[in-house]
Amino acid sequence: MIKKMLVVLAAAIPMLAQAEVTAGTVEVTGASRLGFQSTSFKPDGGDKSTTSTFGLDAGALYYVTPMIGVGAEVSYEDTTDKTPGFADATLKSWTLAPKVGLDIPLAEKTAFFADLKLGWASIDSDGFKTDGFAWGVGAGIKYFVAPSFSANLGLNYDSVNLKGDGGGKATATNLFVGVGFSGYFGGSAHH
């Protein structure tokens, strides 16, 4: 399996070396999340809590112009929620959302980016399952290490409004710093 992954990576390197953000370019992104989460569960009147969160995001954008891309993003978070007066709760969440991205070159190797996503989310907190609407915005800076590879640093805000299986409600908001990388397929470099 590892050998197959190395062969695929080796085959992708020449494509990445020639990428340019133009119409038709595909950007593939992976990122981690570090930040604070304010969560309010209300099946029994619930209390608010603040929690450190770690998660992963993966997505892709297809650029319809050199600056505007459309695509999708999937996110996963695994959190331990500590609410005063209650036992610790394990929280796992998934988000799947269509996404629109903006990419504005600032200098030879840097670009400003902004994203907007609207989609579906699901949370399982110790057996209490909810799903519903999610949205998020983010902005930051990309530094192009190579013409087709960037390191990304951004500030993101996500909001999720959910209804539980038993009629309860859950609302979660995240403000977090995202650190990630992007690979670009197609064309050759503008940045």
C-alpha cells in the first residue's frame, strides 16, 4: 500500500510543478484546526461550555476564473466537552459543504484567500445524535513554496444549527486558526 502511495505521489510531482491558478485549475487542500469552541446543547435545558478542539478539513476547488473557485469541503472534529457540573462528553462531528473560494494574488509568492461554505453537519455526543444546517467563512494568506504548492494560514468561523433525534437542539460555533497546504493541478505559476 505504501509503495502504491509513493508511486502516485511521484507521478503527481511533475503535474504540481507546472500548475498555475487559471480557469480550469484544481486546488486540493488539507488543513488542521486549532482553536476554541463554544457549544450549547439543549436537550434538557443544557449549559454552555468552552472546549479546545482539533479537527481536519479536506477539500477541492475548481477555478472557473483565475480568482474564483467552486468545490466542496469535508470536515471532521473530535472533541472532549467539559461542562461544569456534568460528566465529560465525547463529541464527534462531520460537515459536508459546497464551497466558493476567492484567491487574490498579493505579491510574487503570496495570495489572499477567502472561502464561504453552506452545507450539512452531523454531531454525535455520547449517543445524542443531531444533524442539520452548517455554514462557515474563512480568510487568510497563502505562501507559494513552489508554483503549485502553497502553505496556508487562515482564520475561520463555522456555525452549526442542529435538531436531535429526540427533539432536542444543538448549536455549535467555532472560531479557529487553520493551518494547511494546497496543491494545484493544471497550468503553470502566476504567484
